[in-house]
Amino acid sequence: MVKPIKIKNVKDIEAINRIVSQYPFDIWIHGKSGMADAKSILGMFILKLDEPLTLVVPDDADTNKLFKELDQYMHIF
């Protein structure tokens, strides 16, 4: 499953990393500059935050709670 996500700054990276680290399935963030394991805070720092980013999770994962916790980052204005 692929969903757009907006990360504005280091504070957002830390908050997203803290949330996704609680889940047993793989969670990735993809951008034009590359892709990063969202559970790796160092990996997330390779992303360019001024480009469109997408959150990628397995299609069979139960994502309801995850998406509720990430709601403020999932709304692209």
C-alpha cells in the first residue's frame, strides 16, 4: 500500500520514526532522492524533504491504527 506523506523537518522525522517503530511489518518512505526504512532514523535523514514522499507498507498489513497515528503527516495541502 502506498500513501503520500509530508515530512517538514527533523521533529517530524523523529515523531514518525517513533510511531512506525511500534509496528511489526516493514514500513518504507520513498522519494526521488531514494528510499529509507522508516524505522531507521539515520536512514530517514537521506530523504530530501522538499520533494514528494510516499509511505509504503505491505498490502496485507493491518494499517488502520498506523494511519490514525500518522494522520497529521498524511494530509498533503
